[in-house]
Amino acid sequence: MKQDTHFIQDACELYVVAKMQEFAEEHDRSLDRSAKQRFGEYEIYLKERKLSHKTIESSDYIRNCDKAIPVFLGNILAAHPQEKFKFTNIEKESRDKNLKGDFQIDFLRSPSLVFSLKNYKVSIRRIQLKSGTFNSFILNFLFKSCGVGTLEYIDDTGIKRKFRGSNKIQRDAALTSIGYAKIIPLVHQMDSIHENMRTEIFKSGAYDFYDEGKFDALRKRVGLAGVNTALQILEKIDKDVVRRQVIDMTGFDGAEELLAVSPAEHLDSYTNKKFHKLRADFLHSDCLLTYAIKGQSLIFTFTLDGRKILTVDIPFTINSNGAWYRDEPFEGEIYHPKEKIKLKYGQLRPKKSREIATSINTYIDLGATSIYSDDAI
């Protein structure tokens, strides 16, 4: 994703909160008069990122929000006809806690609601959720995340411990303490996949300049090695533990809600009755979870009474993190202010390339579920 696109999407999150707060105030359903402050935060963000109103207003992302907000708020007001509301952006606080929420609705009498906002240029029928590295994917099955890169557990003496997932000595000690020493050799194998990939990129000379064919071949090789190792590890972990973590990864456990928007449609998990049915089936104690490899992906499939309820697709690959200088083609060399050296087009960036890492993403195929069927609820 280009940086400007990322900035526009983040700006939309601030814009959505400001517009919803304004809507509540205009309909005399607001707990306070904070719309002006919310719009001020939005304007500051635009100014700091050098984003013009023209750029924002011409984006599909802002149009999606303008279409969805009135309908979404109409549904919220109808669900709480006697309530008053307050809308707050909580994106930063959520990410610091490794949570998914983007905005919060506070009520006068009812419990607060937290929503994750998913904003897509094309469709919301396949949504992207949690991401991470190969090893963070595995560790999150066994330890509780208590911040970006930090995990916690109760050791064999009953004391709560914290450790950085990147600290191999602490990580292995933690795995031993919770009774999973048996997977340490496989976790070391996952370490090697990551380290060997980086050694090849930085020391072979084959990746000094971006070559799509070479990098794609490396992505596939690394992804296949990672997904096969991950499956071997999961087969050694208690199935109930696996089930709980996959449910957590989806965000469909009811702790947070989802607002997904696109040019053609939007989905609000809080008021959508078909989604309520989907979630109830998904969380049913008789819902069966199976998992298998398909290509470079781990596919988790939930079925109930022989019916496929939900599919979670987790591809294993490499996140290049902007490692090569490929913004716009140019001739010769150009000074790169962040790298503080001159670079040619497509050249590996010495500093930024250090962020190259193994990568997993989490996708849910909502288009294959019951929520888009024509059946009445």
C-alpha cells in the first residue's frame, strides 16, 4: 500500500468520527458538543501529512464513508431510540493494546460499543484483519498479547511474566514454562526461515535491485516453508487453544463490532440480523474447526451441521516494507532524504530494507457466508 493511501484511510477514520458526532448533534442525540473538536483533529492530521481537501474528497474512501454514515447512524438510532451518543476515535489506543477498534460509541445509559472500520475501494466481501510475522502468528496461539511485540503468561509458579517475542532466550524459556518445549525445535526452524531469507536478500547480491520475478520466487519459497512449519506446530497445540485464537483473530467474538464500507455496499455487524446469525453459528460449541494447507495459505474452516459457516485464509509470504526505492521511475541517481544517500530507481534502501520480514495476513471470505444471501431472517 502506498503511504498516501494509508494516510487517506487514516484521515477517513478521523473524518467518520467527526461526521457521526456532527450527525448526533444535528439530531439532538449527542452527549456533548465535540464535533468541532473532532473536525479540528481531522484538519490537523491533513495538515501534518500535507494532504489537501481536494485529494481527500476525490478519494473513493471518503465517498464510501459519506454514503455509509447516514444509513449506519440511522440503524444505531433505531436500535437505541431513547439514547444519546458520543463518538471518539480510539485507533491509537487500540493499536497500542494490539486491538482492532477504530472508534467508540458511548451512550448515556447503555454499554459502550467499539467498532473496527474497514474501508475498501472495491468490495467488502473479503476483508483483511490481523497481520504479523511467521513467529508472532505462532506465539499468539500460546501467549496473551499485551502490546506490540510484547507477550505475557503465567509461569509454573503462578507469577505473571512478560517477554518480547523477538527475544529468543526469553521466548524459549516461556514455551518451556507453559509446557510447550516440544515445539521449540520447530520455532527455531521458523527463526531460520526468517534469517535465511534476510541473508539471501542482503548478501547474495541478487536483490540489490528489485526484480519482480526473483522476489516472487523467494516469496513463494519462504511462504511454503513457513506454512508447512506452522501446520506442524499447530498439530502439537491443543485444538481448543487453536480454536480460541482463530476466533480472536477474526474479531467475531462479540467483543468488538465491525463497520465495513465500499462503493457498492456496507456491513454493520451490530444491527445486521444476518450477521448476528452468522456469529451465533460461528461461536456455537458444536461448530467444528478444521485446518489444512492450500498453496502458501493455512485455511481454517468452521462448519456446523455439515454447513460451512466461515473460512479464514492466512497466506504466508514476505513483507518488503518499502525496501526498494520504487515510488516513481527516474533516470540516474536521486538523493533520498531518509536514507541520506543517492539511490537509483529500484535500488535496495540500506535503512528501510532492514524492516523486511516474514509476513502473514488474515482474510475472511464474507461473500461465501449467509449474510449476503436473499433468505429472510
